[in-house]
Amino acid sequence: MENSEKQPNTKGSKARSRLYPRYDLEEAIKFIQLVSRLGRKNVSEKSVADEDDKKLTNSGFLGRMSSAKQFALISRVDGKLSLTQLGNEIMFPLDDTTKARAIKKAFAMPTLYKELVDAFSGNKIPEYSSLGNRLINDYRIEACAKDVASKNFIKSAEYAGVMQNGILVIENDLIGQSYTGQESGNAESVSFPQASALTNTKQVNSYHDSGDGWMLTVKSTRPLTSEIKKKLVDIAEFLEHGSAQGN
């Protein structure tokens, strides 16, 4: 069990990761085009993967599906995907204005993006590296993910047409309730005293993630490198989205 007894100068630093779109909004819309071609409603994940010439366990496929969910473009029930109202408005718009507004609304749907919109609306968005550092310090994004997360936010903002001379401009009525999926990838380092000697401590690096019907916990006295954490994120996404796999 974890020992809550205070140990001087041995407190492990906490590094929390959270769910973020691994692919930008344009890529997410390309993904829902696959769902649209296959009937729009109750399309099996495997059918979409086959249409994309990918395996159901492919990291890129799972990442794009997760991103499309975060942008509220698709819903998933029992391993089947359906376009949401927002997804239908983008795929089958009444007119160009309707489509443009739907894309802007989708942009603000991921929980992380809504928080960034609240922070930067009407202000200049920092450039990639500065935004990435803010994501680490203020938004619980791990260092290994900051570059992808920051670039995807800016690329999505540009695609949605909500950046004017680097300033984030989006109407308040387009900012709806954000995606409320399970936040992913909570990783933390905690310190445990060795049983053999209270004067010595061993840092245990811990990664924890959970979702609908599953939980993944990894503890190791070895460092959890950025490459290892990326693999753990892939495993978590497979657990979240791979239940439709036949084998």
C-alpha cells in the first residue's frame, strides 16, 4: 500500500496526462467520411477499419476514431459508430454557412480545446512551442505529447476558420458543451519507503488510465520514458475502442 508518511526531499513529481485529439479536426472529418460512406448509422468499427485499409488495432486508426469522438462527430455504442447531428451537418449541410458553423462548433468540442478557447478567445494564440509549454504547466498534458497537442490545436483552429491574424475569434453561441469522455492517461510518480530501511526511498513511477469497463495500471521502479508512455496510450486507446474486434 502507499505510505502517506512524509519523506523529506523525496516527493515524486506528478505528471498528469489527459485526453487530447491526437489528430486535427481536418483528419477527424476525413475519418467520418468513411462512416458516412458505410451508411452513417450503426457501422461496425471493423467495417470502418477495412474501408480505411487498416487493422482494427492500428494506432493511427484508433487515434483518428478517438479524435472524431472528441470533436463530437461520431458516437460509439457497442462497437458501432454513427454520425452525430454535428457530423451530419458537416457531411450533409443545407448550405455552406451551415457547414462552416458546424465545423467551428466541432472545433470547440474537445474538453481541452474548450478550455483553451476560454483562455485565448479574443487573444493571440501562442506559437507552437510556447503553447506546448503552457499545455504542460496548466493543462495536464505530458511533455511527450505537447508538440502533437499544440500543433493539432493550432491546425484545427486554422482549418475551422477561427484564427484571424493569429487571434482566436469564435462566437460564444458556437461553444457548446464539450466532449465528456473519460480523460485518459493519468500518470504520476510517487515515492515509497523501502521496507528494509525507512531512511532509504525508492521512487515508483505509476501510470493509470481507465474507461468504460476497463482499467490499466502500471507501476515500475524504472523510468517510464516518453516512448513507453506512448505505447501505454496506444494500449489504452485499444482497450477503449477495440472491443468490437472479433479475435
